[in-house]
Amino acid sequence: MSRRRTLGTKKKIALLVSAATVAGGGAFVMASTSNATPPAPKSAAESTACLGLATALGNNQKFIADQQANPDAQSEARIANRQAVIEEIKRKQEASGCAVGESAQDSQAAQPSQPAQGGQQGGQQGGGAQPSQPAQSAPAQSAPEENPGGGAEASGQQVCNGSTVTLSGEGGAPAASSNQFPAGTKLKVTNLDNNKSTTVEVTSVSGSCVLLNNAAFEQVREPGKFLIRRAVIEKVG
């Protein structure tokens, strides 16, 4: 009888261990399943960073469409370059948790009664109005500057009133592209949200008033953002 009881006890222990193992395995599977679902990608409406990337993507797509509609001898090379830029923007969208491939055309910042873009001085952006000033030349600046006074110093003809500024995704030294100003034009871009500015030369054509390449955008961007909503753009040369 004692031998049977001993065997019975061992069997009970083995059964209990097996049950615990099965239960633990089931809990692990459930936990793994619940953790395996990745977060949904953020849309441009949910994230400023995603909006900036979507705007950059849309601008490059518009540029390609314009080149295809009105081709010239350099269009094929320009399109190939912009397609490479688009792929880089998509990689940035994925890395930032944004919806890959989401596109948005360059938008106008929500500002009341801004005059049409051109050579006219208009209502000033954001932190404090300044009187209209005639166009004047100013020395070009090769590095970003910080203006502690809360706004950009007037150093040229303000253009593209109300435009947001984003990046083109292109590499190289600080530069800009534009659909309004020819190559060689110098533009000063000021981010009113951090009072940083940079003066760059237009080197190529784009689908909006001004797009900054990666190096130029880094000089004026806020961390984690790919869109400047409150920008002052001045033609200084």
C-alpha cells in the first residue's frame, strides 16, 4: 500500500507541474499576441512632423508632374533626382511612425487677410506687427542667426506671405529650390517659432515658393518637426 501511495504522490506532482507549464505557456502566447500588434501609423492631421513630410512628398510629386507635362532637355535628370528624394522622404515617414506615402500639397498658413504673394510688404507674421518697408538690399548671411527680440529683422523684400516652409529632402550644402525665383536668388527664411534664420541661394526649381534642402532646414527647424508653419521669407539678393 505504501508503494502505491508513493507512486500516486509522484504522479500528482508531475500533473501539477505539467498544468503549470501549460498555463504559463498559454499566458506567454496571449501576451505575445497582444504585443505583436504595431501602433497604427499617424496621419498628417495627427502630427506636425507627419504633415511636414507629407507636404514635402506632395511638393516633389507636383514638381515631377509639372516636368512631365512641360519637359525640356533636363527634365529626365530632374525627375530621376526627385524620385530618389521621394524614396528618402518615405523612409523618413516610416522611421517617424507616419503613414508611408501620404502626400499633401504645400498649404498656406491660417493667417487673416494676407495679400497675394509677390513684391508687396504685407501684414507681418506672428509675434508683433511691423510697418511696411520698401525693398532694400542687405548683406547676405551665410549662417543662421538667432534674434532674441521675437521676430525676424527686416533685411529685404518680404515675399510669399503666408507660405509654410518644408524640406525638399535633397542633400548637399544649404540651398533652396523655388517655383518663383530663378537660380542665384538669395532668400532669407526665418522660423518665428524659434527665431532662427538662414540665408540660402536658390539652386533649382521646385513645386512651391521655397523648399529648403536638408542642410538648410536643419538650421532653422524645431526638433522633431518637418514643417515651419510661421515663416518669414525675404528676398535679399
